[in-house]
Amino acid sequence: MYFGALEAGGTKMVLSLLDENGTMLERSSIPTEDPSITMPAMIRFFREHPVAALGIGCFGPLDLNPASPTYGHITATPKLAWRHYPILPEFQQALGIPVGMDTDVNAAALAEARLGAAKGLGSCLYMTIGTGIGGGLIIGGQPVHGLVHPEIGHQLMKPAANDPAPEGFCPYHKHCLEGLASGPAIGKRWNTPAPQLPPEHPAWDVETTYLAQMCHNAIMSFSPEKIILGGGVMQQMFLFPVIRRKTLDMLGGYLCHRVVDNGLEDYIVPPGLGVNSGVMGAYLLAKEALNA
């Protein structure tokens, strides 16, 4: 028995075929173009590689309320060609198999909770810091949904004192995390792509201040048992100890717990699954869809 996994991103769609044990058998990537171009190519891939079920971790916002008439639709995305697109129903109709879907970050969080850095815990927060910023929250072993789904990347931040662009670059909100700390925000602020900035550049002091604020807010709001930071920006591994130190400073001695006493060393961590959190999350969503 085989399972399909789709990591649906704004730049590319990554399609994978996995066996029952989660072993990767086939992987393909295609550009995210107009749905009239991209959808037939994706459907063709999964018809050529027959699967028992498909899991989708998708960029959002999404309608994830099963009682909604637009369940499984992409909603008010800035990717205009995909706005209000019924991605889940289209796959269901074309393939005739069970299809499970969640946000890309919820899928990654699910994989980290069950297979990765938070395995064995009941809760975790997975954040991706890259082209955008998003967060997937697991509570009681399941992704959190509510009015819509968490948009942790758009929480408001206190501007860093040394930030030369304190309003940020989000088209929707001033001072939001994504507008201040995403990869493009770093590049616009310093006129240099983030990966090209050396560790001693002042950009990273600004960046770690915002990410530590996010960790502080998450600890106080959700009390996750692990915070996992992934995405392209977090490939700069020297950021982790600075974020932990600044988060401790912001906590101000308020919390009494052994993870705090240990300096958050094993609490604010990289993904245990590396770059495979998304695909493994989509695989788990496929298995859940089949079992349901």
C-alpha cells in the first residue's frame, strides 16, 4: 500500500510517494503556477503512482471546518490565482481516494510531534521562518483549529530598539512577526539576502530579538512542551543559542521549570526531521484520511 504526500507551497509543489512505513519511494517538484496548469500535472503524478490516500500540507489561509460548504478551499491567499480554490475537493473528485489536508505548518508540527523533536510529548509549537512565517500548534496530540487556524506569524511585536525598519514589510499589518522577521523582511531591511549576511551582522541581533519575543509569547500563551524552529532562516544554527538566551531574559525568572533551569537548551530546538517535517506530516494526514 502506498500513500501520497503533497507539500503545497506558494513557489513550488512537492509531490511524494511513500510506503506504509513512511519510506520515500518517489519525489517530484513542479512550480506553483496557475491552477489550470499546476493541478493537472499533480493529478497526473498521483494517477501514475496510484496511492490509497493523499495527504496535503498546504499554504493558507484555508477553510478547515468539515461542516463548511467551502471545506478544503484555499481562502484569502495573496496568491491571487489560488484564492478560493477548492484544492481538496478537486483531488477527491479526480482521484477518488480519501484526502486529508491541513496547513503546511500544522502538517510539519504533526510530524515533529509524532516522529521528530517532540515525539512522546503532548504538545509542541512548530514555527517556520523563511519566505513567510507560520506556526503549527499541537495540543493534546492534535493540530489546533478554531475560528480558522492559528496565524502565529502575524502576531504583533514590540519593535526592536535597533531596528531601522520597525514597521516591518507586511502588506496587512504593521509590526507583525512575518513583516519583521521573515527572510524577505531581512533582505529588504539590510538590502542583502539573509543567507549572505555574516554572523556578526547587526541583522541577527534584530532577528533574534523578534524570534525570542515570539517564543516568550508562545510559552505564556500556549505553554507548549517544545518549540521547534525550522525554515530557511533557521539554517543559521548560530541563532539558536542567542534566541534561547534572549527568551530567558524576557521570561524574567517568572517560570519555574527544569527546562528553564537548563537554559532552554533542549526546549527551543531545530526540527528533528530536518527538511522532511512537511512531507512526513502530509504522509500522516494521508494515513489518517484512510483510517477515517
